[in-house]
Amino acid sequence: MIQLEGVSARHGSTNVLHNLSIRFENQRRTVLLGRSGSGKSTLLRLINRLIEPSSGTIRYGNQQLAQMDPLELCRSIGFVSQHLGLFPHWTARKQIERFHSHPQGIEELAASLGLDPQQLDRYPHQLSGGQQQRVALARALASNPPVLLLDEPFSALDPLLRLELQNLVMGLDKTILFVTHDLREALRLGDQIVFLRAGHIAYDGPAHQIHASDDLEVRAYLETLES
């Protein structure tokens, strides 16, 4: 369980998140939805301790995040960013090996994500976009973390490949926080949806109940389903 209690975050002089209090339950897929600049990626970066809150407390299980050993935290939370962050001078195998402590061998883990063993010895520029996505996901899963943070990982992919990788994510037995702008993707992947508007929570609840929201920005998103 991850819990935020009165958490705010700033970027320079700008308030990005405002006094958020929210829980992310174990073994649930939570989708963070909202417009650009609403604070979705900032929330993931706070949980991953890439940035620190300006106020409030974040708890991971029974521990305060700020008091956790950085190495323990790194092994407990897998992260895939929108831009993947693969090292261009490392093969796919080395990208995964660097973090590997998964009970599956590297080739078995890669195969479970649709990577051919021959692709493991290629560099990122020798892989297709979908293969790079799989390498990034394998790297995030390499330590077998209980929590997975995904920041718009499939936004640049074609619809069929996006659907295939969505299915992979839905098959993972983990606590997942997934950032997207796409309401259809949110409804397909999410057990819970958290809709952020200008750093505030406009909706937090089951995905199938978001249609009952009376928030104007949430309603505007819902109208895109009809277009």
C-alpha cells in the first residue's frame, strides 16, 4: 500500500500538486488521468523519490518513504518512463542484467514479454519501438518489484502493438500506477482511476463509476468517447 498524506509539490515557484491525500492499494491497477500539467508524472516521481515533496508524508507499507534505504526502494519499485531511458551503448541484455534479481532467468523473463533471445544482444537503435518498450518493461521487472510505475509508456505505439502491451500489463500480478491521457486506455486498464485537475483530485474511484462524476473536466473527457 502506498499512501500520500497532505502532499504538495513545487516546480520552481509553481505549485504542481496541492495537499493530496490518497491511498493506492496493493495488487490494484490505478490509472492516473488528466490533462498535461495536471501533476500525473510529478506524482509518480514523488513515489519513486526522483523528487521530494514540499510538504506532507508518503508511506510505502509501514515505512515513511523518506526513511527507506534508497537501494531497497529501487528494488521495490519498477519504473518505465515515456522516453524509456534505455542506455544507447548497452545491449538489451545488459540493460536488464544491471537490475536483475528476478526468480526467472533473463531469457525467460524476456520471452514472457515477447522478446526473442537473439534480440537481447542488440543495442536500442537496432530494435523496433515495440521491442524497446519490452526491454524497458523487462528492466523495470528485473528485480521482481511489487510496485510498477508506468508513465505513458505506450503513447507512441501503433494501436495493435499498444493493445498487445496493454494485455501484458493486465497480466502482471503487481501494484501498478499507470499514467495516460487516453480515457479508453484508462477504462481498459484501470481498477481505479484518479483524475487530476491542476494538481487537485477531481475523481478518485472505480473505473466503472467515473461516468457518474459531475466534475466538468471529467465530463469533457467522457465526451471524447462519443466522438
